[in-house]
Amino acid sequence: MKVWFITGASRGFGALITKEALAAGDAVVATARNPKTVIEQIGEHPNLLPVALDVTNEEQAKEAAALAIQRFGRIDILANNAGYGLLGAVEEATNSEIEALYATNVFGLLKVTRAVLPHMRRQRFGHILNFSSIGGYFGYPGWGVYGSTKFAVEGLSESLATELAPFGIKVTIVEPGFFRTDFLNDNSLAISPATIADYVGTPAGDMRQFAAAANHGQPGHPAKFAKGILTLANAANPPLRMPFGSDTVAKIEEQNASVSEELAQWRELAVSTDFTA
């Protein structure tokens, strides 16, 4: 039996993964701002511990981790799933919108991770799943600020993977593409209310209409994603990055090819700045 600690477990991916883990015989510490919403989604279960957690509250994160250890004795898998999106051109986003987004998507992830790590280091094992996005690998117009939080998650995770390897703790960056969840609903997505006329008809402006039209028509199957996360968690040698969805795989291949082509074009200038013997 594995012990999971899942943030944002009351809905979306978090709730689906919680259900899959419980069905597999694992135990789950399912956190949410209001733990009653976890029970409403999942129901009662002997291996389920709903815990109140606002990921922006460092003390609450430490208390939640301590409750997990008290109940189950260890934490095998930390799934940093909690987060939300912000749609709008970079220039249209307000300081308060940007700061709130970072407070949850980046600083919240850090607070929870730093609360759980002392326990994982003591155990000398564990697996951290940091939820990024294809938007953390490729910068989409209209998603610049949101994507920047996921780029931050990717950079932090790369360093963490190396730092934690001596303690037997593994790190995987989870990169979902567009899945048919409620991510594009107003309870998971903030849309900058300020619009700048110049962006109308540009890629950033058009993304607002695209997102509205794409809601609940995305290609990814959420239940299959949740099962994939269980497969990933049970892997003996999990990858640093795990993309999910054919759209994600295609965009990563496209981005890698573009970077390689650009590097080849500008290699001579790039290497010309070294000292010469």
C-alpha cells in the first residue's frame, strides 16, 4: 500500500487520482481548502484522510504533512496538483492577478513540498509529482503568465530531482495537454477582465474565444489520465518528464525541432563569446 498526499483533491484531476489510488488499495491524504468537498466527491473510505489545506498557508501545509504521518506513518507520493489558470495577454494581467497566481501555482507548490520533504528525507524514499502543463514547455499566446508559473515548476523540479536523488526521492514533472476537465470553467480559470483593443484579432486576443469554444471539447480523457498517473507512480524508474496527451507529445516534438534548428543557425555566434587560447 502506497500513501499519497494530493493537493487540490476535491475536483478535477485531484479527485480522479484520489479515486484511482483508493481503488488500487492505496491510502490517500486528500487535501482541499474545505475537506468536506472531498467527502462529497469521493465518499467515506477507511484509507481516505481529508485534510484542510490552503497551499498558500505554510503553517497549514506543515500541519497537513504532520497529520499524514500521524495517520499513516509515511508519505510515499506527493502529488502537487493544486493550481489554476489565468487567460489574457501578459500586458493585460494586473499585478494582483499575477501575484495571486504565483502564490498558488509556484509558492504554494514550494510550501507543500518543503513541508513534506523532511519526512521523505527521513524515510529515504518518496516520489514527488509536480503538475506542470504543456504550457510549461511551450509559451502559448494568451497564457503567458500562467505558462510562466509552469515554467517555474519545471525549473524547480529539474533541480529538485538532482538534489533529492541521494536520498532516494524521485521527482517527475507531469505535463498534461488539453484534457476534458473543468479547467476552462470559471472555478478553475481566471480571465483578465481588462482587455486592450490592440490585442483583438491577434493570437493573444483570439485565444480568449478559442478557450471558450474548446471547453469540454478537449481531446484528453481525464479518467485515462488518472490511470496513467497510477502507472507512473508504480514505475520502478519514473521519468523526469511525463507528457500526457497526443497534443502534448506533438507540441514537444515541434518545440524540440524548432530549438534545434535555431541553435544550428546561430551556433557560430553562440560559441564565439568564449575565451580563446
